[in-house]
Amino acid sequence: MSQETLADTAGLHRPEVSRLERGRREPTLETLVALARALGMTPSELLDGLDPDKPCARPSPDPLASAVAEDIQATRHAFAFLLRALRLDRDISQVALAEAAGLHRTYISLIERGQRGPKLETLVALARALGMTPSELLDGLDPDKLSARQPPHPDQKAKPKRRIDR
């Protein structure tokens, strides 16, 4: 598949696909999902075989290329729901997850509220902190598995239990 075809199918610009292929940009969660769909695979299949212990290059900031805003928000909120569920299933506080992943607690909170979409390096760090591979983490974004879960509407504010780090 050509870069032009992939870009058109994924709703990206061709130069962004080129920068991603050359490793000059790090894909956002939304870009990973769009590329996986365009390639006819799940995000977890796209990341299968990624070595979570190998550091990712930190790219310079790049705004998300053209994509449908609704789809972006849906992906962010689905990941937010998934991350929060995995964290709570493991009885881990946001602070503890942030420390284990080398991130700030407020960034974890922003991701869990769907206000930020993590980049690849962050996905790898979160997966490692949760004791799973990046593909296992994104496997939860499989549409068949998401349909079984009902994430809360983004405007609904859940009252989380206060957790104390030990």
C-alpha cells in the first residue's frame, strides 16, 4: 500500500505517514487506531512484537493531522475507560501508576478523563507499569470487547473512591 493510499484511508496527510515510517514522529493513540483500521487490523495487532523495554525516541510535538473529531474523542474516552478499569482492577492509585510509569499524576488524570491521548512512548510506559505488553493494553480497545463494556458518557462525572498510597 502506498503512503498516499494509507494516508487517505487513515485520514492523515501523506507527509505525516512518511514521518511516522521514518521514525521522525511518534504516533498518538488516535493515529495508531486510524492506521490500524486503514490496514485492516486491530491496534494491538499493529503493536504486536513491540519491545516495551526498548526506549522510544521522543519526537518534536506535532499536531494531529486531519481526522474526524468525534472518532478522536470516542477513542480517547474508550482508552480512558480502559486505563481506569485496569488501574482499579489492580488496586493502584493514580499516583502509584504515574510513579511506576515515570509520568505525572495529573497526566494520568487527564488521560483517564479523556482530555489527553497518550503517545506511543506513554502507552509503552503505562503497559509496563500495569505489567502487560503494549499490544495487551490496546487489545482492550478491540471494538468487540468495548461493546461489552459501557464507558460513562464524557459529560458524566464519576465519583471515584479516594485511595491512599501505601
